[in-house]
Amino acid sequence: MIDALSPDVLRTRFDSSQFDFETTDDLPADTEVVGQDRAVEALEFGMNIESDGYNVFALGPSGTGRRELVQHLLEKQAEDEETPPDWCYVNDFDEEREPNVLKMPPGRGHDLKEDIDDLIEELKTALPAAFESEEYQSRREMIQEEVREDQEVALERLQERAREDDIALIRTPQGFAFAPIRDGEVVAPEEIESMPDEEREQVQTQIDEYQEELQEILRKVPEHEREAHERIEELNEEMAALAVDESINVLRQKYSNLEAVLDFLTAVRNDIIENVDFFVQASQDGGQQQAQQSPMMQQGQQGGQRGAPPDGAFWRRYRVNLIVDNGDTDGAPVIFEDNPNYQNLVGQVEQIAQMGALVTDFNLIQSGALHKANGGYLIVEARDLLTQPYAWEGLKRALQNDEIQIESPGQALGLIRTVTLEPEAIPLDVKLVVVGERLLYYLLDAYDPDMDRLFKVMADFDEQIDRDEGHEGEYADLIATMIADEDLRPFDRAAVTHVMEHSTRLVSDAEKLSGKIERIRDLVQQAHYWAGQDDAETVTDAHVQQAIDAQIRRADRMRERMQESIERETIYIDTDGDAVGQVNGLAYLDLGGFSFGKPNRITARTRLGKGEIVDIEREAALGGPLHSKGVLILSGFLQGRFAQQYPLSLSASLVFEQTYGGVDGDSASSAELYALLSALADVPLRQDLAVTGSVNQHGIVQPIGGVNEKVEGFFDICQERGLTGKQGVLIPASNTDHLMLRPDVVDAAKAGDFHVYPVETVDQGIELLTGLEAGTRNEQGAFPKGTINGKVEAQLRTFANRRRQFALTDGQMESVDA
């Protein structure tokens, strides 16, 4: 029989003497990445290759610090890269629905925005002043006076000629009229009627002639007024140009190397001059009225609007909307978008409510994460991205088109036809890193044909780190870095090694360290807390253990209730004695991040049959596919070992007793096989031993997960009832390297009170459980009598003979009936 494992093997200890520091204050604390060489190489490749489509999908389990690590590496890379340009939107004065984009050197966008704001402030004063000046007023009055004088001169000449013919030109409230004169007085209408017909007709003829001349003069009045208006317009434009050009020319000189800005300044100048009537009317009305404006110009008059000038919305049309300002950016930007919905990625055009309607203008264009990361790097979480409607499609469209087109999801999908802004697209040059679980990556790769074109680099983060001297030193410095970042108490060497031991336990592998950095950071923070409770200046080994115990205490209510049920015999688990066809199997539960082992009684019953092994869990729809596979393997083992010369005439049933939920996994298949062999051989199994491990068709015991929790789960039951020195657990020998048992379990093993047996084959396990030799076939091909295999084979032969006898009896009866 095999021997129990040495207590030294049950928990791998870290030797603190290998470290030459006293506390973590002695470490450089500059390590952000440990043991992720493959992922780091992939990220560096993706960052440096310049071809299209080489975006990165960083995959791996959560808690490995994927996103923080990616961001750290990108920021380090971005420090030495060129700072990207600023981006601005300005009004297109010819087509206000399609704002223009300005690309500016870093920091120049902010300068332009301030310069335009200063220009506006200057013009708010200079333009009204120009139209209120004496020069303007006198020149305007001169033009108007010239028109009036021309009209008056023509009327006076007409009036003088009419007087020579005794006809007077009279101004009435209804207009001009002619009437005859006698003795220097205008003749009344009734006197005209009493004139002789010949005289009256002669007067009327004269009046008609002068009336025609008057109408000709009056017909020329609109023409004169139009001429005056045109001259006043020219005057207005001249005065506006004088007020604007000086300031505009200063800006032209400042931005002389930026052609797009010069074009914009020209457009601003021309539009101000075209809208000069606004300033004229404002000066005439004392600033109390504004010229009629378009809806775009009118918006912003409500107080408190973003960027609205204090005196109204007219000046908004000339402002610069700086959507990306890289003036304070050193190197390339690295942006993490924690809420990657459609608008936050590609930007949006905001709207405001005014007079019951929604209005907008280019000043309400808001940038998205793609704008901010343009020329650099963008990081998003895959799960957050995929749960936002249209965000994934919008992001792909931007990458495929190499441009950012701001539009609402409804516009992008063709569902909305309302008139709104259509800003000019911005060229896109960004490296995208999507961080997510492996399952999401493989699902996207399987179902989205664009994945291969857009994400050609996979950075796979490992949840396990090889434990060697180099990585242990880096891991210690990683712990020191966490402590420095969080400004925690320093850890002494023993505390650091204890954290590393716990890291090894998290991955259930003595040759690995945990890559789930978040779990380690949590432990470090909690150990710091318990040290604070003791008013300790340094965190010690005891504080780390206290933090671990507190973690378990907060999470182990279900384990406590399960153990209580076993102790009160609500759930039947024997820890002494023996029984036929009954064995203690070990299950592994993970609830809310807390894992523990749960003993289960497994029983088997056998009888004559047709070679069927009934999995009661499967028949009751409680067994998962992996568990059903394990049971089917048992049939393969029995047929291969015992049914080479005769049919397997067995009918057996296997069940996990007192289970009321689903059962899955094949880690109990060796325990089920032991119960089945015990039932066939009619040999009792020890109940002070528990079993875990899967088995293959050749009887080889295979490794399983959760070995530490399973051993500890049975140990806790035995300890509660009293350790006898005979109790223990059978584990696969290949799981030996995974053992990181609790210190109390190791102490019990040292005292000889509890044992862990490494089992390689079913034969080794059955010998431990029964105390009998398993037996191997002799030269004649038979198992020795008295061995387990011999007893099983004898029983199966008996079943086969009986089955043959029943078949013969049935055949004779059929012949007689015939």
C-alpha cells in the first residue's frame, strides 16, 4: 500500500531568507507587470506596427489587472510619441448645417479660440461705436439730405412754373394737390364749380399737365431712395470693414502659416460685413433690438447656455468650438472610456429646448473618446462596450472608415430624418485596445467577420505566473508597488512571503503564483487595516493571516451551515467504520468568490442485468454532461478489465445521496468506481477516508480542481468529530504539486492525526479503502482469489452464468409453446 504524503509536501513554504530586504520600504516599488511576457510582447507589437487593423484585444480573466496593466504600458509607450493636433469646429457661413473642421497644431486650437473670443469682445464695442460716430452719422445724413434736396428742388421748380400759370401746389395730409389762384388766394372748390365751362376746362387742363409732371417726380422718389440705400449700404460696409480689418489682419499675421485658419478669418470678416445691418440697427435702437436671426443664431439667448456670449446669440456664429485640446498633452494621449456608449465614443450634437422646440448649432458639438484618443490610444472594456446599443457597430464603422462621423444612432441606422447638423468628418488615427474575458473574444471571433480585419493582435493575459527566483523577486516588488501606490504601512519580509504563499494557494499550484492582482491587492489592503487595529507600524505575518481568516469568516456562512447539517446528522457523512458500496466523495463549491469542499456520500447497488450502469443523477435531470461522461467511463473500465471473455451482465445504480441540486464534473468518478467495486466484491470501504479524482478507462486516476478545498472540507468534519489518526483523503498523485493546505491541516498531518494519500491508479485506491490487495492477473489470466479484482470478476462471472441460464430457460419455454 502507498504511504501518506509527508507534511512538508502539503504546503509549500516560501523562504523569507531569500529576500535581502527588511520591509517593503527597502524595495524600489516600480514594478507594474510580473509574468505577463506573452501579453506584453503582443501589446508592444500592436502598438508599434503601423499597418491598418492591428488593434489589440487584451483577453484574460478579470482580476488580473488587465486594464491597469494595459494602460500603464500604453502610457509608457505614449510618452515618447508625437503629440497629436487640436481639433475645432467652426461655422460654415454658406451652409450652416455642415460645420467645418479645423486641424490645428497642439495648443494652437486653444489660442485660436481665445483670440476669436477676444476679437468678438473687441467688435462688440468697435462696431457699434463705428456706427454711432459723428463721421458715420454725418455721412449718412449727407446721403439722405442729398436725396431730400433733389426731391425738394424738383418740387420747387414745378411749383414756380405752376404759379406763373396761377396754379398752386398744395401739400395736404393725403399728399400733393393742385388748385387755381385768384388775387393771390387759392380758389375754393365750390368757386371752381361756378366758373364758366370754358375757363374751368382750361384750368383743369393746366392742372392735369402739372399733375403728370408731379407724378413723374414722385415716381423717381423710390429710385432716389434705392440709390440712397445702396450708398448707405456701401457706407455701412466701408465702416464695418474699417472696424474689423485691423483686428482681423492682426490674427491673419499670427496664423499666416495655417491656410485653413486664414480661410476661416476671411469668412468671418465677410459674414460680419454682410450682416452689418445688425450693428446699424443695434446702434439706432440703443442696443435694445436685434436684427432678425436664423434659428441657429437665435439659440443661446437663454441664460446659462454653454459658451453663449452675455449679450445674445449673434456672436455665437463666429466662435470656435474646440473639441480636442492637446495643448497640455505630453506625447500621445491614452484614454480609458469607462462608459463606452455610442455618443461617448463618436461624439454627439447636443440640443437645447427653446420656445417648445429643440435647436442646435456647431457650438453644441461634443467630442467623444475617439476624438480625445485620436493620434494615440483608446482603451475600452469589452463587456461595457457590448452592452451598449450600437456602440460596437459605431466603433467598428469609425475604424473601418478611418474617420469620425458624428451622427446619432438613429441617423446611422437611417431611422431618423429630422433636419440637424452634419459636421464634417475628422480623420481617425488611433490604436484601440479592447479588454475582456476570453469567452467574449472567442464569441466575437466566431460570429463577427470584422474581428479578423480589425483586431489582428491578441494579448492573452495569464492568471498564473511561473514561480521561480526571478518572478518571486518581481512579485515582492509588485507588492511593494501596491503598498506605495495606496500609501499603506510597510510589510516585513514574513508578511510578504505569506502574501506570496496565499497567492500560490489561489491558483492551487505550488509552482505558480496568482496573476489575479486584484485579489492580492485586496489582501494587502486588508492586512494593512488589521495592522492599524493593532497600532502596528509594520504589517507582519500575523496581520496577513488575520486578513485571510477575516475574508473566510465574512464569506463562509454556507460552509458553516453545511458542516452544521453534517454534524447534526441532517446530512449523513460517516468518518469512521466501514460500509459496502458506500464511499465519501468530495465536491467543490464556489459561491461569490469563496470556495470550499463539501463531502458527499456516494452509494452503489448492483444486480444481474444487461451491462447497464444507471446514473440516478442523470435520470433525475440533476446530472450535468461531465458527470454523465464520468459514469459512462466506468462502464468502459469494467468492460475492459472484466468482460473480455464473457458479456458484462451487470445492472448497477449510482447516486449522490442527499443532493437536491445539480451535479456536474467528473472528479467523483473514482469514488463512484470504488463504491461500484465494493458493491460487486461485497467488501466494505473505510468511511474514515474520503476520495477525489477522476478516472479513465484504464483505471488511471486523473487530476482534478479544488484539491485544497476538498481536503480541508473533509478535515473540518473529522476535526469537529475528533481526529482519530486514521482519517484522511485520497487525492490524485498528479495533484500533489497543487497542495497548499491550511496550516492547521498541515499541523494535524505532522501530529499523525490526518493523512493525505497520493493515488495513481484505482488499484492503489481500492487497497487503501478496503485493506485488501487489488490483485493482478496471473499467467493463466485470472485474478488471485481473495483480492478485490478476483472477487469482482467472480461476481461478474456469476451474473453472466445466471443470465445465460435465464436465456436458455426462456428459449426452451418458447419451443414448448411452439
